[in-house]
Amino acid sequence: MGGTTATTTVPGIPGDFFARTRWAWHGLFAAVVVVAGVFLVVDGFAWGLALLALLSAAYTITYHGLGAAGPAASARPAGSRWRSTELPDIAYLALAYAVVGVLAWQDPNTLVLLFMVFPQTFLGLRLRNAIVATIVLTALYTTVLLAHEGWSPRALEIRGIGSVAGAVVAIGIGAFITGLVREGAQRAQLIEELRAARDQRDDAQRAADVAVERERLAREIHDTLAQDFTSVVMLTQAAQAALAAGDPEAATSRLAQIDGAAREGLAEARSLVASMQPPGLEGRTLEGALARLTERFAAETGVPVSFETQGSPGGRRSAGADVALLRAAQEALANVRRHAKATSVCVRLVLGASDATLEVVDDGHGFDSNVPSAGYGLPGMRARAQDVGGTATVESGSDGTTVRVTVGV
């Protein structure tokens, strides 16, 4: 039957609860009315009462079976005093009140049926409407009983006090039960909203994690595979030039370097798939990896590269810090290869008591470091340094470029 909702829908509000249990309420009321009608017939009352009881039972079954009252928790249309789903409930309750009134006229003891009608009133109507109906019906039944028994002062006193007490108790119990059901429904809605908010938070966290991982992979690919592919392209061009110049020895040397660069890229790809540390650091220190990197760069480009280490480590660096420094060296040397046109490069690793600094200095023509980079390399280098609590700076001018990355230990 219709629920006691306001202008919003709350699952489980009294009417919605009644809608889920309508068959039990209607069936029980119809059964009790039929039993009352049978007893009245046995006691010698007219068969019309039994017919009225049967009609009430038939109406109840038909009401439920045809689904006269749709979903009870639908909202009230704007400007309407009654919900469309509440109107069939009013028709049902009106018949129930009439049946109880007729039965009570024949036998006042049948007013016990009100203990079933009043709960349905509070479940089927809004609280305000249910209170008004309870008061009106109590007064009406009291009037019927007084007219049946006689308007004596004693009867008026007894019936009046009993009716007022019954109405107060019915309203109190109905309002209490309605409040309990409504509070339970609101709590259920709150739990559902909290669950939805938690799901949204989890979705947002997953999206953020995916973005972070995508960013990490982008940096890894740029600093490893992209550099190796660039080396392969440039070495291939050099090999082709050597062959065109009739220098097979130089071409063979370039082919060997291409093989090394391709193998290095393959190792990097496998490392990314396995989410391991860079293969350049496997089985060797950062200093060893940097020395090997500079040797390879000098062999591939012909640009003299010096590598030096200063100071002594003051503590054990994290694997992430070593990766950040190695990737920074790879990016800086890749930029020298592509843009600087340098004649010499110096790679310096300065180890301090609380930090480690990598410097890559070249004597190329430089660039304007104040202009935001359009590429991914320098921003990726800074982001990687920040990920391990470090910093990355670039100083560039007409006399060359200095890339400096510092991480803590």
C-alpha cells in the first residue's frame, strides 16, 4: 500500500514496507472478517453480514492480485494532496472501515478488528492522514455504539473515555512504528550512499593509480627504449654512410654497435615487463653502470666523454635513487647526441654525506632553459627525481649545458 513518504523517495519507508507485506496484511484481515461473519451467522444474525464479509475478502484478494497499488514509495506529484498509489489504499481502508462498522453494529465485540485496521491505516497512508483517519473513525465508531446502546450519561462516559484512550494509544503506537520504519529506511539509504561514496573513492583511487603507473611507464620507455631506438637509427645511418664511402671496416664497427644497442634495448624491454631494476644496474654499482654508459656513448658518437666520481658515499642509497640518477644520465646524453653538437662531455658523480649528485656537462651550443620543454625528457627527469625526494636542474647557455640531479641517501 502507499507509504508515508514526503517529497523524496526513501526505500523501506512505511508504505514500501507495507507494499512488500501487503498479501499477509490483506489476507489476514480478510480471514478474520470471514471468521467474524461466520460467527455472526451462527449466532443468528442475517446472512447479509456473511455476504459482506465475503465481499470484503474478495475485494482484498482482488486488490492485491491485480496490483491496484503500485510501488508504494513513489513521490507525490507536485501540487497533489494524495499520491496516485495512495488512492487505492484509501478505497481499501474505506471498505474495511465500513465492514468493521457494520459488524460492530451487530456485535460490539467485533471492534477488535480495529487492531488490524489501524496498523494498516498508518502503513498505508501518510502519518498526518493516518492520524486524522484514526480520530475520525474513533469518533464515528463511538457514535455508532452510543446510538446502538443508548445515549445514557454512563454509556457516554465509558465509551468516551475508552474511545479517547484507544485513539491515543493507536496514534502513539502507529507513529512510533512509522518512525522506526522510517529511521531504518533512512539508515539503509545512508549506508547505501556511503557504499556508493566508497565505490566512487575506490574508482578514483584506481584511476589515479593507473595514471601514476602510466606516467611511470612513459618515463621508463622514453629513458630506455626510445633512447636505444634512437641509437640504432643513428648508427644505421652511420653504417650506411660508411658503406657508401667504401669503408667496410667502419661499417662493420657500426653494425656491431647496432647489435649492442639492440640487445640493450631488448634487455630494457624485458626489465620493464618484469618490473625489475634497470639491467644496467644488475650485478654492478651505479658508478659501474655510468662508466659503461659513457663508454658506449663515446663509441657510438665519437664524442670524447669523461667520467669521474668525487667524494665517498655517506649512506646506502635506495634502488629508486640509483635508477633516477642513471635515467638522468641517459636522458642528458641522449639530448647531447640529438641537439648539442658538443665536442666533449663530462659526467660527474658527486657522493656526499647525505646526498648524491649527478652532473652532465657538455660544451655544445645550448638552448634557452627558461622556455618550457616541448618534449618529454626534461619534465620526465624532474618528475623522476621528485619521486625519490630529489631535485633536477638544467643550466644552459651559448657555452654549453649542465644537467644536475641530486637525490638523498
